[in-house]
Amino acid sequence: YNSVRLNRFFNTELLPLREARVNMHNINDNTCQLKCIIDCEGRTTKPLTKFQIEKRYTVGNPMTLNCFICKKYEEPSKYIKTSWICVACGTPVCNIDRKGKKGRERSCLDEHKHTNNELLKCCSSIPRPAFFLTIKDCVENSLLLRFT
């Protein structure tokens, strides 16, 4: 008897309601290989700033780091921030596909997972540099090494 009443309730009251939309923003295959940056206490956002408190914000800015793969293509003043890190090794990697920009052939995550470069590849034991040398710097350094 109760199941009949429940079915009637669902058919008359709930079916006419529109279906809820599922927000698919940032849900893709890459998300399974990346996780949000968190601090030692498990927070994904920074504490509120004075401005945010005055404006009555409830959540601070997200924790961000410079994408390690983007450092290869950008100047130090133009590094790209990301809120994602590789699940396997903890390297900051973009969740946005920047293929085709500044000579890139692959996305940051794809390059990180499938490169042969020891410095860029996943689970590399080599310490990560703070920045990459430009070609000009490499040439100047090699000339200095040659003459010293």
C-alpha cells in the first residue's frame, strides 16, 4: 500500500519538476590524474584577506603554485598559476590544455606523463628547478664554461 502511495507521489509531484543540471566544469579524464593543492591542514583555500573579510566573502583564494611544465615555455615573470598537482608525484601541473600556444605540441599533463625528459617526467627523483634557463642563458653559460 505504501509503495503505491509513493509511486503516485513521485509521478504526480516530482516528475513534472525539471531535471537538475550537472555542472561538468573541470570534470574530465585529466582530473583523475590530478588533485587539488592542499596545505598541511587539508585546506584548498588560503585564509581570508582583510579585503575579503570586509566584503563578507566566505572562502579565500585557492592555493596555487606555478605550473612546472609551463615554466619551460614562459618567462619567470609570466609563469602560469595552477591549483592542481599530479597525484603520483605532487608536481604542479595545469588542468587546462594549452596545446598550440608558444610552440607546445602537448598539454602540460600529457607532457608530464609521457616525456622522456628526466627533469619533466612523472616520479622523477631529480630536484625540480625554480626556473628554466632560456636558450640565450644556456648559450652564455656554455661560453663561460668554455673560457674558464
